[in-house]
Amino acid sequence: MVRFSSRWFHAVATKGAFDCYGILLLIPLLLVGCSYEPPHFLPNLVEIEIEQDEDEPVTREQQKTIADTLLALFGTPDHPVQKDSKEGTSPLKSFGFDMGKVEIAAGKTYSDAQGKQHGLYRLHCAHCHGITGGGDGPTAPFLNPYPRDYRQGVFKFKSTFGPAKPTHDDLKRVLLEGVPGTSMPSFRLLPDNEIEALVEYVEYLSVRGETEIQLIEFVAAEGEMPGTVAEIAGGFPLALDDEGVPEDEPEEENVVASVMYHWLNAPSQVIRPVTPKIDYLDPNPEELAASVKRGEKLFYSKDMQCNSCHGDSGLGDGLQEKYSIWFKWRENLETGSDDPEKIARVVHQFMEAGALKPRTIKPRNLRLGVYQGGRRPIDLYRRIYSGINGGPMPAQGTEQGISGDEVSDSDAGGSIPREQIWDLVNYVLSLPYQPLSKGPPQRAGSKYSPR
Ligand code: HEC
Ligand code: HEC
């Protein structure tokens, strides 16, 4: 029996079934034989490292209890659907997951006698997003931006407001369209049932990862688990109102239900824009030009200061030094210490725990006409209204204003009337076609302004 280092094994395992023929060239290994060791979910050591800074570290024993609890609730990468011996059902079902879909996406990659593909996640996603969904598959270190770490439950390109979860359709849209301008590909060629299974599996990995983070945080703060495994798995079914949205938040010890609450709540958070004045299928040129002009003014206005990040010409060359939420620990380090050696030491410690090399987030170059969250006017409306989750791009709207024409602008809050968001959309959409040297009207003499 040969043991591989876990990192190396993780890399091999993500490619699917471990195949003895594939290592014929490794003669020393051949001499001692080889075996299939199923991949396992890796513990979130980065989150533990974050919590270790606090007074009470999470002990090894507590880490084991957390791992055992997650195993009981979510199973393994090969067998996510654990059969509960008493009830004959998996807790996943009571959490609201479609187990048939989860099972098709999970596990080893193979096609069955009917030609049905199994192990879809490992086939299509794991080399980037990692078996555990930590955004840390073997390809990840070479990509910029890095693949999403689902475990934080933070998603960027969605129709819902602020930190609200994406809807099922939002995730489906990401899989169909990909994320343009990044390495996240489109999976449009896959049949619909496979896309559905993959979306379900992303939700499963995300809920699992968030549950783990909440358990780590609770144990770090209280020195004990929030409840028994049954309590952590309990609280279902959540009572839903007519629109299918949960009525009350679950109890604190019902950790999974507390995480699921936000997923089920997502449809009530969808941003429905006020009806645009421009008919995008047949725009009136003068009206559009006037809207673009108004948008330009807003872009450079004191309230918005879009140019402070996106640069005076929209090239994305403004503020550069912010970290996204996945690397907040790096930013916190910087504010806590000005000793570069200490910072380097702690960063090394985090990378030993599995973190990727921290990178700051660049504001988008709005001159390229490539929009990661979709290029339709409504996509840009939602991006500007809500900001982009997980990073510095700020929201211009508020939760009260999300329900379209049903809310009057005076009730909508936010820094500008919602009609003006469309002006910003139109200005942003016009930027790739405008001469580059357009600087802010009020800042003649700045880097890109005409002389
Ligand atoms: C070649 C690498 C790669 C592969 C393969 C890949 N992704 Fe991604 N994925 C990325 C990157 C990079 C991002 C982050 C884009 C960003 O931050 O703008 C991403 C982002 C995402 C997001 C988050 C979108 C959001 O709104 O925040 C989801 C969901 C996702 N991928 C799902 C999948 C699924 C499911 C698969 C397999 C079917 C897959 N990805 C395959 C690289 C990849
Ligand atoms: C504090 C910095 C900051 C400010 C202010 C800011 N942005 Fe951004 N913006 C960003 C960053 C960073 C990104 C990239 C986010 C990402 O990739 O996750 C971004 C992305 C975008 C995108 C790309 C959306 C997509 O789908 O690719 C648009 C459009 C945009 N910003 C418009 C605006 C407008 C309009 C304003 C002013 C109302 C504005 N931004 C203000 C930092 C900022």
C-alpha cells in the first residue's frame, strides 16, 4: 500500500478515478503496487488559522468533532448521500437538496450502461474549484482571478441585493454564460439535466462550507459545539410563506437551517429595476445621448466617485490595494502591523494552511466592453445598484428599492434616484466607444485629460 502526500494525491484524485495503468512509468511504485484511496473533503484550515489569532484556539480534538459532524451531515465526495440507518433517509434531503441531482454531480467520473455521465463535478470543475469547493484545485494558483471558493457562500454575479445568496437561476446563468474575461468557461454544451445537477452540487458544497465556517467560529468563540449533531441538523422543514420564502429564522443551534434560511430567502431579494426610459431594442439616439451625458456627470460626481477606482478614463487604474473578502485576513494583517517581516511570516503561515497567494482586486477596465456579470443593460443595472459582493465595488441602491416600479423613488433610499442608475448604465456601455482621453470635467490636468 503506497501513501501519497495529500496535496499530490488531491491533484491526481481530482482528475477522476485513480488509474493504475496511468502510472506504469513510475517503476518504483509499480514494484510495491498501488491502491485507490477515495478523495476526502479537506478541513478549512485557513478559517481555523484566522480564528487561532483569538484568545482561545480551536484544539485538535475540537477540529475532529467538527470534521465528524460534517461527515454525518454531508457525507464524503464519493458518497454525499449518507443513509441514516434509522430513518432510511439522508439529512441532505431534509435540508431541501434534490439527492438525485447531488448524486449525479458527485463521486467518481464514469458513464453508466445507459451512457449517463456521473461524477460531473470532478470531470468539469474540480481541477479549478477543488474537491471541497475551496477554489483551490490544482489549476487554481495559475489563474487570475482565482476560481471561486464556495465555502464562504459569497457569490458575485447574481440578481439579488447585497450579501443575499444567488438564486438557483443565477448560478445556472453563470454556468451557461461562464464569467467573461476570466478562465471560468461556459458549459452551454452540457444538457440541461447536467447543468441542473452541477448547480445543485455547488449549492451543496457551499452550504457544507458555510456550515463548517459557522461551526469553527462558534467553537472559537464559545469553546464548545453549538449543539448535538441532531440539533445542528435540525430545524427543518422551515415554515414558508405563500412565495416560498421562510417566515422565521431558525434557532442558533440549528446551524444548517440557519445557512439554508438565506438560500431559501434569495428569491425575495431579487432586484427588479424601474422601467428604463430608453427602449433598448429601438433606442432614440437623442434620448440615449442625453442619458449618457447625465451618466458621465454622475460617474465623476462627489457622491459616486466611480473614477476614484475605475480611473479618470475608466481604464480600471484607480484604487488598487483592496483585498476581496476571500483575502480579508491579508488586509487585516496590514492594518494590525506595519512590520513587513511579521506580515510575510503570517502570510507564509496562511499559505501553509492552504491559502492561495493573496492578491489585491483590480477595478474593472470599463473600456474593454467585457462585463463579468453579463453585458445586458439589466445585468449592469444590478451590478451598479447592488455593488459586487465580496469586493470594494459599492452599492448605489438600498434593499427598499429592489422591487421595481412598485416602489416610488422617494421610498427607494440610496444615494441617487433609481432612474439615474440607467444613466450610469448607458454611460458605462458607451465607454468602449468614447475617445480615451476623456478626463473628468472638474479635474482638468489629471493623467488622462486632454491638453
Ligand atoms: C478553468 C478553471 C475553471 C473551471 C474548469 C470552472 N471554473 Fe468556475 N470559476 C472559475 C473562476 C476563475 C471563477 C471566478 C471568476 C471571478 O471571480 O470573476 C469562477 C467562478 C465560478 C462561480 C461563481 C460565480 C459568481 O457569481 O460568483 C461558480 C458558481 C462557478 N465558477 C461554478 C463552476 C462550476 C459548477 C464548474 C464546473 C461545471 C466550474 N465553475 C468550472 C474558474 C473555473
Ligand atoms: C471603491 C472602488 C469602486 C468604486 C467607487 C466603484 N467601483 Fe465599480 N468596480 C470596482 C471593482 C474592484 C470591480 C471589480 C469587481 C470584481 O471583479 O469583483 C468593479 C466592477 C465594476 C463593473 C463591472 C461589472 C461586471 O459585470 O464586470 C462596473 C460596470 C462598475 N464597476 C461600474 C461602476 C460604477 C458605475 C461606479 C460608480 C457608481 C463604480 N463602479 C464605483 C470598484 C469600484
